[in-house]
Amino acid sequence: MSLLDRAAYTPLWAAARRRLETNGLSLGGAPLTLKGLTSEESDAVAGLLGIRRPAGGTPLRVPLVTLDRALRSSSIEEGLLGVLTRLGGPVVDRRAAKASKEAEQATQWAEAYSHAAVQRDGRLAGWLDQVKSTGLDRRLAGAGGVVVVIAALDVLAVLNRDSNHRLPVLAAEVARDSHALDRGQPIGTLVVHALTWFNEEAFPQDAADWRRVWADAGVACDDLSCDVLVLNLPGFAKEPLRLTLRQVTTWRPPAVVRGQVFACENPAVVAAASDRLGDSSPPLVCVDGMPSTAALIVLARLAEHGQRIFYHGDFDWRGLAIANVVARKLPMTTPWRYNATDYKRAIAAGLGTVELTGRLTASPWDAGLAKAMESAGFAIYEEQVLSELLDDLDRSRG
């Protein structure tokens, strides 16, 4: 092989390798066209092929079949593929490799579309379409991006099934890496992308918004940034307090009489109840948007100790989405002035001044509510019916 190791043959071997790797290792097809060869390179190739060297500057045309035959009949006694392999390693059939990779990816995408998370929540099929069409998976994880998509679906399946998670624990249990769901990591990015896509929200641009998206899904990024606003919660001071997840994790309600607990969507209700009723108000828990892990823990433990929970929220599509989460994760909750009759009464009183926007959301606890809202087309916020809510609290105080 020492003769063929000569630098003069380098352009020939490089061109032959490129051609074979792109045409399925076939010796057929158009001849190689070698341009810009030096006199020494032209002489070397022409001598190997047993042909006359072309005039200066003229490209040298080399059929691969002829080159292979020349190599086999020479002292080398080996075909072109063998020579190239010995000189530079295996010649890769890139066409076959590409077809194999495409088939593998098609199988993986089929696995993604049939994933349990997609079967449970059909919206995820649309999200997968979005990820695939935009190439988000490839931008995040290269050619193997669909594997990361499946890992994200594993996380979403857990979020659909239950709540009250800590981010690093969830990451370790589902993705086997406690940092897999951190900001900037491919799996975490895809999960957050799905969660914001569901709600037609912008992808978070800072750490605070990142934590909020996870909190809305029932996942605490840490014990201190996750909190819940409460009033007169048993075991704590008789005033409005924001309790961190760290504080409520070890909290248990006193084993006392059964009673009523009220939950609302907006902090304004807590402030008004404190102003009017003070420490005589029944316990009031504010989910403050999508319920945090801390809020869910507090409400669940109150229910476990016999307290009946009444929930009220805004009459808008976002409010119904929040109420759906509360109802799904706390099925013992009872609507508090939060049905079609209450909405229609508020509309009749002239409170409907802001048009509904966003995606229509169902109201499983009262199917007529969503229909009434769609028909009227106006939002009613908790602050607009505050006096009625406070009257209920007043009547219920112990």
C-alpha cells in the first residue's frame, strides 16, 4: 500500500469516498471529475488507470468501475472499497444510514403519538405536531430530539395523573436526573413549552415566570418560592399570611370540630375578609391563580380533617380553568356561588362590562355555567361580587 499512500493520490481517494458514501456504495453512475489537479497528481492517477494524462488544465474523468478494475489488476490486488477502508476507515453508506435513521425516528414519533399522556389528554397530539413541524426537538437535542420529546411526555403524564411535586424530585424519579427539568435543559424546556402552549401563553423569559409555570402545574421549584395566602388558618396567627411550602409541608390541622373552609382565586377577597371580619372569619385560602403545591397541600389536609371546602373564582375562561384544576385535584370541593344561576344573576345586575377572551373552558361541576358564559360573552370577577362573598363568610363564622 506504500505506493498508494502517496500524497498525489489524495484528491482521488477523497473524491471516490465522497461519491461512494452518497450513492449507496455503488460503483456505477457518472465518472468522477477531478479538477485542479497538479501535474504530479494527474500523472499519478493516469498512471494508475493506464491512460494518457489529459492536457494541462483539463479535468480528469475517472469511472469508479475502471478505478476498481485497475486496483484489482494491479499489485494491490484489492478493490476500491477495500483500499479506501485501509486508507481512511470504513466507507459509510450514508444513504442507507439516513434511511435507517429516518425509519427509527418515524418509529419513535409513532411511540410519542401513542404515549399514555397523549391518550389521556388529546391536546398533546397538537403540541407534538407543533414541536415536530418547527423542529424544536432538533434545536434542543439534535438528531435524537424525539427521545427527549418522549421523556417530556413521561413528565407530563405524571403531572396529568397527580400533583404536589418538588421539581428536582420529579426530575430524578421520571427522568433519572435531578437537574433534567432545570431551566435551559431540553426536557424541562419541552415540558414548560407544552404547559404554556396549552394555555396560549408566552414561553417564560425569566426565572420567575419559569417557576410560575411549574407552580401552576402543581410543581414547586423550591420550598421557599412556592407559597399560599391564607386567613385564620388553624395553627397560625389570626391574620392574612403567606406561608411557604416549607412551612405547610409539616403542618397538620388541629383535630378539632368539623367546619367550613372557603377558598377563593384572588387576594382581594382575603384582604376584604380580614378588614371586615378579622379573626372571626372562617378559614380562607387563596389559590392566587393556578393553585400552588402549597395551596393544594393546605386544602387537602383541611379536607382530610373533616372541613368542608367551598370554592369561588372569577367567571372567565381562565377562572374556569383554575376551578377545573381545583375540582380535579380536590374532588371534595363544593362550588361557592360558582354556578350558572350565580353568573346569570350577576349579568342581570349589570356587572358584565368586560368581554370574555381566551379559549372556551368547560365547567364539569355545572355544565350550564360555561354555556351561560359563552352566551352572555362577559366576564365577572370576584371583586365585583365581593359583598355577597363577605356576607357568606359572615354567616359562616364560628
